[in-house]
Amino acid sequence: MPSWRLALVIACVCASRSVAEEPRRILDFGAPDAARRWQAVNDGVMGGVSEGRFRITDAGAMEFSGRLSLENNGGFASVRSRGGDLGLNRGDRLVIRTKGDGREYVVNLYTRTGRMAFSYRAALPTVDGQWAETTIALEDFIPTSFGRRVGGMGAVDPAEITGVGFMLSDKRPGPFRLEIESIEVLSAAPAAGR
């Protein structure tokens, strides 16, 4: 094979790989209606007194902050996106850029289900005051209800995912703060029609 053809084949393979590996933002905190796409859900729904709130910063990130309390059998604060199709596919990986306070948060994926307090979860560790990117494959999320693993269920079906959220439930009362700059997806292969 002539060297120019080999170079062309290599260039095409590299170009298709970079397109497949190009991250796609699935929730944009810089959009004018970004705050309306999110809601805080805290342990007050079960009698607790934790305080969790969010705001969109001038820098176009979401700040999730408040105070975790274990009183009245409480112990969680969360923020979640309102329902909608996120366009995820099998083999996708979420890439989340955050700056935390050294506590371990949880990333929740919400699906169409009749189960109460159900989500697929993965750990989101943070380093106090440092920006970090965490990559989590969809198949690494585990099914949970009321914070406990649900047996007999397989990996999350990407077509069923309707929302994403962040939760603090580390049983350590006190103030917390997590900034989320971006939530992107890396696809194993480009999705059809995109």
C-alpha cells in the first residue's frame, strides 16, 4: 500500500475515533432556563430537617449546598434534574466536573419506574477545594431503593433514564458545598442520527 493511502486510512480511523470520544454535554448550567430544570429534594419528605438548596452561579456552574442533619431520622439532601430524555446509550460514560468539600456524594440516575425512592447510584468522591473530573460508566451504577441495593436487577437501561441528581447522605451532620461545572457523556460509538 502506498504511504499516502496508509496515512489517509490512519487519519480516517483517528478522525472517527475522536468523534466517537468527543464528550457531549447533557445538562447545560449556562442555559437561560437552567435553574428551572432542577429541584431540591431533602429528607423533609420523610420528617427530617436537612437543608439542601441549589443555585446557578455567574460562572455557569450549579452550586449545591446546605446543612445535613440526622435529626428526626433524617440524613439526606439532594438536587435532581426534572424529567426528560438524556439521549444516553449502552456503553456511555458520564464525565462530571466538580469541586467539593472532601465529602463523598452520590450521583443518582432516575428512571421510569413505579418503585418508590428508586434510583441507580454511584459514588462521587471529592477533594476539598479542588476541581476534579469523575468518569462513571453507566453499567457501574447500582440499583437502590431508600439507599439500599435492590437485588435481581441488571444494569440500568439507558433508554429508561429520565434524570440525574446529586445527593449527600454520608451520615456526617454539618454544612456542605458541591459545585458542578459540567455533566457530559462519552459514547463508545457515535449515536445514530447525532
